[in-house]
Amino acid sequence: MVQVAILGFGTVGSGVAEVLTKNREILARKAGQEISLKYILDTREFPGNPFEEKLTHNFEDILHDPEVKVVAECIGGATIALEFVKKLLAAGKHVATSNKEMVATHGHELLELAKAHNVNFLFEASVGGGIPVLRPLAFDLAGNEITEVAGILNGTTNYILTEMLEKDAAFDAALKEAQAMGYAERNPAADVEGLDACRKVCILSALAFGTHVYPDQVSTEGITSISAEDVEAAASAHMKVKLLGRTLRTPAGKVCSFVAPHFVPVTSQLYHVDSVFNGIVVRGNAIGEAMFYGPGAGKLPTASAVVGDMIDAVWHLKERRNLDWQEADPTAMADFADLALPYVVRTTASLAEVEAALGEATALAAGGYLLKNPVSRRAIEESGLTLLAVRPVFQ
């Protein structure tokens, strides 16, 4: 029997407790031994809760209990959660987390600490909720040279953009609907400003290309500037507006990571990922293109991924998974503004003026123009045109 603990009894933590209990026999078969939940750490009381007897308010109970081998961190953020995780790894305990902020900002540091103490730091649930993508990217696709990872990484923004397309809803109305449905927080800034997707891109990039990428190295634009005219222009070209996070290797061999609203053509698999779902495309020189699709968040989908990591840790109690990346190298990063991509620009200029400034183009609805040849954002912004919107096209 392996004793485990959970830090935090919020949405994800309670989901982890539920999965560990509900699927106890199944997990025992898969792990090769019984997994027993011994502690749940939280500052609050939960009178009458089925897990009340597991509750502790003292982190030291978990840290200093030699029976506890695996801990699920479900607190979130990169303050007290980071402090606890460092202490757990240093004490020789394996840690599984869904904490994308902590992994994006401190992943390299924590993996090095785990290596030093021969334990595992696992974080499948930090990207894509219940979608298995990080482990396949790190291990199953290891035979590939990865060229790009791109995807719809935030269900809230995807839901809002779907509502804007299907119901002609304005951004503010679609956001209120997302909040009413429980898809968006009361303060939705992390979602709508692209910060959530940015953190996930950092993690995907580190696994794909082997070097840590910090959030401030990722050009990030959210969806607050998306208008009905953007949606109309996209539809006229058989495209949809989607917030994509992307990390790719440039022809010069550098890595470029960015988050931005894109025009996605009907020929792309991501075009068909709507509502709160996530879709992540991985491109490699052997696999070609593979897509991972499913619920990107939610109590039980995310808990499923955390518990999967806990089982992995039980399998590897005496050894480490070969999961590492190097510290960040700013010289290996390309500036998104200099990356040549297909673009749609919306402008008050005429087709002739657009072509004179940026080359051959096709006129779309709502003052949009699809540029025939890749061009950099910097060149577009320095073109002298009066720009209403600048949207990369995903190909």
C-alpha cells in the first residue's frame, strides 16, 4: 500500500479525492498496489464532508510522515504552493500538480530539485486538463524532431469566440454568458488576456524543444480586441477566429512562442474545436501532424490527469522518469514581431494600397485582406497603413 496526500481541497483537490476513492480498486490494479489517501491539507473546515477525517491544517503532518510517498499539489499559484512543493521534493516525496503557473515559471528549478533527490515532479494536468498531451509529447513522440506545437488551450476564450460566431454575440455579452455558465471566473483576466494560454505554451515549448521558456518571453495577446468585424472577415474566407498558443522552430533554428487570435481555415483540425473544448496539434518530422482533443478543464477531467501522474509516481517510487529540460536561453528565442507568417489585416485602405505596401492580397468582408505571402508583424505595423486589426492565419 502507498499512502498519498492532497494539498488543497478546492475544485481540483476535491476531484482528486473523489477519483482516488471512487476508482480505488481500478487504481490498485493499474498501480500494482493499493493507493490510500491519508491527508488532505486545507485551511478551511469541511463539516459533514465524506473526507472530513482526512483533513489537516498542518503541512508538517504531510512533510514529516514517512508513509506518505506521493503528494498531489492542488493549491494553485506560485507562492505557498511553490514553497510546499520544494520542501516535499527535498524530503524525497513525489509530487503531481495541475499548477500551470508554477510549472511555467519554476518548472526547470523544480525538475532539477526532483533530480537531486531522485523523485518525480509530474504535471500532466497543467496543460489541457484531462487531455493526455504532455506525456505523449515528452515520451511517445520522442522519436520525432518537433517542429511546432499549437492549439486552443483555453476553453473560456474558445467558448466566447464560438458564441460570437454562432449567435452574433458581442464580446461583452459572450463573456457574461460564459460567467453565467461557470466557464469564466468573476475576474476573467487570466483567460481573456491570454495569460492562461501563455503559461501552457511555456510548458509545451519546454517539452517540445528542451529549453525553459518564461511567460515574459512569450508574446501574448488575448481576445478583448476581437470584434464582430473580425468574425465577419474570417467567415467570408471560410475561417473562424480562435485564440491559439503556438511554439515553433523557425527556419533559422530559433524557437518562437506566442499567443494571439488567429484566423483558422476550415481545412485545419482546429477549426472544428468549438465551445469549451481544447485541441492541441503537434507537428513532427516523423509523425506529420497529430491532434489531441478533449475537455481542457473541469473538476474530474483535471483530477483524472493528476491521479494518472500519481499512479505514474507509484510505478516509479524508486526511480525518476526521464523528464527534464534546460534553463532558459534568451539567445535561442526569436522575436514574434520578426516571424514571417500568413496574415489577415483589416484596414481602411484599398486593395491597391494594401498590395502596394504588403504584396498580393485577397479582399475579404469588413475591410479585411488576406495576404498571399508570409510577412512579419513588424513589416505590417511599419507599412503606413491605417490598421484596424492584424491577425495571423494558422496553416
